[in-house]
Amino acid sequence: MSMIEVNDLVKWHGSIEVLKGVNLSVRRGEVATIIGPSGSGKSTLLRCLNGLETFQGGSVTIDGLRVGAHDGAAERARVQRQVCLRVGMVFQSFNLFPHRTVLQNVIEGPVYVLGIHPEQAAQRARRLLARVGMSERLDALPRQLSGGQQQRVAIARALAMEPQVILFDEPTSALDPRMTTEVLAVMTDLAGDGLTMVVVTHAMHFARRVSQTVHVFGEGRIIESGPPDQIFEAPSQEATRTLLSEVLAA
């Protein structure tokens, strides 16, 4: 059963067509990765999925909730509010509140958006922070953490909302190799939980080892999709072969 269905999605930024009729299906509980060159529209697609971007054509359906490009503003806003409660997102730039501690960052959403009692939210936050290896830094501020530590807090923050889908927008692109390894280890652990995950990444080893489906993006479209072995060993499109040869040679 599909958790995410994207149909003929079109997105314009001014006079530039960023998404050119994207079609994408992600099964419930699937880990799907999206790879492709920079500027091909991958991050824009994620932002359309969680409502950070509006789009001019097509539709996005998540857990049966459909948002169409031509829906009325009130209807779109109503459905999008419900979608936001089901979808978490981890950004490449962490986006933690700089004036709040690690624990405060994680309980903010559950308390003020979901209306959970602060003590209950704190208990959940402590469990999640322990899972991502941050239980010793509950009172630290973001500026006192490494980039990898901040990203692990950001993952715990997204999980604290108990989403059904979690989107990762190049979560390791701002990290050095050691920190990248830390964060990918956490994501690999999460992949075993049955949570639906869509990951935009340049980490090809993660895409190959953890995902069930790899989608190759190019010039605003998905040009090829398939299981990791097919994409990495026998891609059908020349653009995929070129991308992999460039990335793996770097």
C-alpha cells in the first residue's frame, strides 16, 4: 500500500520550471532514496511533499490525504495541516533553535503543536536522544555541539512528533566524513523500524545498502527507478551511468 503518491508534479520558480511532471510512489514502510546532480530539483520535491513549497501542477497524496495544485486555498491549507502532522523533515542545515537546549529543542513540537504535557514530552525526548547517542548532552545549546551532534538532535526532534513519514534533505552534506558516518548509522538504525523514509542524498553507499528503491533525478524529472542493485550495477539510462561514474570517481 502506498504511503506517498506524487502525480505529474509541476513546480515553477519564476520563469524556471524546476519540477517537470514528477511521478513518484513510495510504499508504506519503504526506505526510498533520491539521487541526482545538484540543482536537479530533489530538495524542491521534498519541500513540496511537506508543504514548504506550493506547486503549479499535479498532486501529492500522503497517507490518503491529497493536495492538488488547483485546490482552493482554504481546502489546501486544511489538508496540509493534517499532512504536516504525519510528515517529519530533517534538513541539511539542522535548523535547531539556537537559544534552546537539546532537550528543549526536542520537546518544543510535541508540547506546542501536539499539546502533549511537558513532562510526557520530556520523557519521550530523553528516550529518543538516548537512541541517537545524545543523552549526555541534554542541557547543551546547539553552539556547543558538533555538526554531527546537531544533526542527531534534529533527527530526534523530527521523531518526537511521531511522524508516519520522515524526509531527509541531504542530511550529511554539511558534515565531515566522521560526522557523516555517525548520522548515517542513526539513519540505518531507523530504517529497521518500518518508518517510511525518503532520503535525498549523495551518500551512495547508504543508498545502495539501506534503501529498497533508488530514484534517479535529472533536470526536474525522475529518469529511472529501481532496486539498488539494478541502479548501481545495470542502470538503463545514460544519465544514470554518467552520474554514478562522476560520483563514484570523486
